[in-house]
Amino acid sequence: MAKRFKYRFEALRRLHELARDEALRRLAEAQQAEQVLRDRLAELQQQRQAVRQSTAGQMVGQISLDALLDQGRYDVHLELQQREIRQQLGQIEEEIERRAQRVTLAEQEYRKFEKLKEHALEEYGQAQLREQQAALDEIASQRAGLHQGDA
């Protein structure tokens, strides 16, 4: 009976597969964080635009100096938040790049073991065919020997 195929580096292949999956998960987390920051930045930009439109609307008729100063302070506050988020975006973009490189390396390592497994499986198949052919040759030679003995 033929023995089953057993890949001797299966544990390492699986370990590299898990490492690749973890690297992909961490990259996705960083990309999600980046998207959250970009959404917040867009939200702040809309708020600043609304403040500017409100300020422009108050420039007609009676002008409330306190209201203008409050809106100006709020606009500056929003601008500072935008700067902070842009700085965070720069950092997260660098982190995304590092994580993308880790994914690439992890994928390369995983593929090496996948190719080794494919090669080992192919060799196993060839060995199985040789064994089957040898068994068939043995049966054929035994039958030929029986037929010669009958003659």
C-alpha cells in the first residue's frame, strides 16, 4: 500500500502563512486608521467652511464683535486640529509603508514554502508512479514466468 504524502516543512509553511496573514491584518488596521483620519480631516474642513460662510453672513447689517471673535477662535481651533491630523496622517502613511513592506516579505517567505511543497508533491507523485510501474512490471514478469512454465 502506498504511503500518504507528508510535507516535512508543513509546520514552517503554516507558520509563514500565519505571519503573512498577521502582516496583512496589521496593514489593514493601519489603512483603516488612515481612513478615519482622512474622514475627520474632511469633516473639519467642512466645519471651517461653515464657520467662514457664517462669518461672511454676519458681515451684513449689525456686526457683533464678540460673535466674530468667537468664530475666529473656533476657526483657528479647527485649523490646529487639521494640522495635528495632517501630522498624524504623515506618520500613519510611513507606518503603512513599513507594514506593506512586511506584507511583501511575509508573502515571499510563504511562497517559498508553497513552491517547496508543490515540488515535493510532484516528486511524491513521480515516486508513486515509479512504484506502481515497478509493481506492474513485477506482476507481468511473474505471469510471463508462469506462461513459460506451462509451455
